Amino acid sequence: MVRRMSMTFPPAHPAPWPETAPEALGFDPARLAEAVAFAVAHETPWPHDLAGHIGRGGFEPPPDNEVLGPLWPRGAPCGLVTRNGVAVARWGDTREVSQTFSIAKSYLSLLAGLALADGLIPDIDRPVRESVDDGGFDSAQNAPVIWRHLLTNTSEWEGTLFGKSDAIDRGRDLGAEGQGKKGQRELQPAGTHWEYNDVRVNRLALSLLRVFQHPLPEVFRERILGPIGGSSDWRWDGYRTSWVTLRDGRRVQSVPGGTHWGGGIAIHAEDQARVGLLALNRGAWNGRQIIPASWLELSTTACALNPHYGFLWWLNSDGQKYPSVPRECFWASGAGGNQSWVDPTSGIVTTTRWMDQAATEGFLGRLRGAVKG
């Protein structure tokens, strides 16, 4: 059951997050400290040199791994645990800015909700080509693709975008990055196969740019992160190959939904936690509806082909992904151990940076075990 809760909304950056003693919000202090210590002790095995990691085949071998956008050395592990908007634990430097990889996918989902609310997307079950006329949805394979397909990773979109073919990520195994053979699977009709494919997510991002006719980082700042008091310390970079022309003649960069080939969102844990708190509150922030609540409800409902995936948010809807947490939990997840967790049953929002992905269940189990009652 989802609890009704009294929510605290942190003041705008750079003011500190409100904090309290763990026991004041129903945590066992010793067990919470154990969960934090576990996170600290399980740093990602990724090297600090992200450019070197990707260049050595972290996702795929050359030439498909060519970096197209900026890459910086990653930061040290850090994290933040909040309940009802109040911080009860933190570790490391929660204002250290580094790249978050596929966390950006969930932010694209929020932007899609705004586009729908603005009428720029008339219906998520209509073909994308009805709103986006740039040649990307003209082929027999791509013409049936609807917005819902792009949002759930079920589009089977075919093509090359900004120098990267969708075939690079076909047959992708998220549990064996850089090891398994990709690109050999035959395409299926749109809407019949689920696959985590970064080229197709980038096609969604470009489609959103086409309907907004405004750079997505600016929309994100003006419509989402700014209104919830986020910092100006973050950036969302595109590729050197992703410049496009808008209807008014402006040349702007389309941004990717991750850092697979560089670029993407570089942000700190506190700004991530703000977005998580916004999602926890179904798009509302201190009395103002930023994202339609109905969109967050749709976004966190499992798609037909994967019980662990909604609209670019990960889900635990069958209780199998992470048995230690409630089925209502959802999260944004990026490679290298970057995650933003939302638990509507308890009001807990947790951000972890550069924690070993394999340690996730161990951390979450300890964190849930620290909640009394």
C-alpha cells in the first residue's frame, strides 16, 4: 500500500537539504549506517578514466565504440538517502558532478510527458511520423513506430543516427557489457520485441527535439530542474555529429539518452534526488504540478513485453528484479552504478553514485532492513 505522507521540499540550491536524525524518520541508526558502509565498501569496478574504459571496449569493440561526445573522469562514490524529502544519510561528495549514463533516459521520459501535456505529441499511440517529418520514420520498418514504442524500448526502429547504427545494440545483454556478440539478431515488427538500444533512445530524443523545436537541455532546465530548485552545475552534452537544424533555422545539438558514446547528462547526487522526489510526488512540487500525475502513473506501469520496464523507468512490478524492495519501487539507472531509487510505499528516495551494480540488492536489502515497522 502507498502511504500518504507529509512532504518536505528542500529549498533551492545552493541551500543545504533539510536533514534530521535517522530515528526521527523511522530508521534504525545502526542498520542505516550499515547500509551506507556497504555502499561505500562496494565501489564500481569501472576505472576513473571513462574515456579509456569505453575506448578499450567497455560496451563494444572498435570501431563501434568510437566516442562522439565529451567524457570526463568519473567521481568517487557518493550517495544520499531521503525520506519524505528530508535527508537521513549521505556519504561522499553529493555535489560532485559526473556523468550518469542512462539516468538521462528517465529524464527524457519526463520531457515526453511535457510534450504530451503541451499537445506537441497528440497521442502516444499514434505514429511518430505524424508529428516528426525528418525522414526517420518513412521506411516500411519504421513507419508503424508509435511514441509508446520508443518510450518502452519496443520500437525496433532501424537506421543509422549520428553515425551509429541501431544494429550496434541489437541483441544487447546488459549483464555482459563488452563481452557478448551484438548486431546479429533479425528485426521484428514494431512493438513486438523489447530491447535496450541506445540508438533508438537517441532517436526518441531527436524526435522530442523536433516537436519542442527547442534544445532539450533548455526545456529540462526551464520546465523541470529550475522549478524544483536544482543547481546550474549540471550539463547535458550532445555529439559532435548530432547538430540539426530547427524550423527557424537555428543549429542545435540533439542530446543522447545516456553516455554510451560520450556526452549525456553530468549532474550531482542532490539534483538527482530532487528529480526523484518530484517523481515520488507524481510530478508535484510544493503545490505546483510540474509533470502531469497521469504521466508518472503511465511511466511507472510495466510495458507488455517487460515487467521490469515502463516509460524509460525501471520497475520491480513482479517482485523478481530486487526481491528485498516493494513491487511499487521504480528507479532511473545508469551504467557504472548510478541509480536514483523511488519507493512510494515509504517515501524513501535514494541516490547512489558509482556503487558496484552487483551490490545493489545487498544495499537495498540493508536499507529496507533499517526501516522500523
